[in-house]
Amino acid sequence: MENRVFFPQAALDEWIVSGSVELQGGELTVMSAGRQYRLAEAVHVLRDVSGTGDTHELVGLVKARAYLEQLGAELVETSMLIGDSAYDVEPGWLGIPSGAFADFAESDACKQACARSGSPRPANEEELLGKLLAGVA
């Protein structure tokens, strides 16, 4: 299975404003390293708020919006209804890395982006995203 990353909408908004990332044509680029992710609208299901229990076994998971709508979900901002079940959700995007990390780390795009930003090449996907979260990417 491909690695996937959940990007919360609030974080994405902040990174776009700061210039840490660029969003174009359904693809997110981490500017300091040139790493790209294909995006699909998604939500992180935080908790069941209906008191009926997590009958759909979604709490704690990130699911694409299209998948949830196929289940009959109605999504409005930070709320989701599926039948009699209600959930708090965090809206965002599911990112699928464009290619394997090892190939990316050796790419000219990575080398050039790291040279421009003065940062060393990340050792792995987690390090790259950790720097982005810490505000140093």
C-alpha cells in the first residue's frame, strides 16, 4: 500500500500563506524540498458524538470524502452524519507522495530545492514532514 499523509485544512492554509507549500492542480509541493503529493479531499474522524457508538468503525481514521459520501455521509464543516451516527471530523486532504521517497531523495528537484533553501536533504518522509510541521521547511 502507498504511504499516505493527512494534511489538515487549517495547517495547509497556514503553510500556503507562509509560502512553505504550493498548491496547484490538485498537487501539493513542499517548497523547501520539492516533494510533491497528489491530493484528495478527506476528513480525519475524531469522535462519535451521537452516543450510538461508532457503528461504522471510523473513529481515528482518515477517509477520503468520496468514500464517505458513498457510505451516505453528509459532511458540513467539522460535522459528519451517517444514518443515525454523528461524528466530529477535521477536514483536510489526503496526500499520496508522487513516487518512492528514495527516488525523490536522489532527484534533481530535491537537490535543487535543498540547495536553494540551504537545508540538507531529508533522510525520510517523516523527517521532511516533521520539518514542515515544526515550521522549518
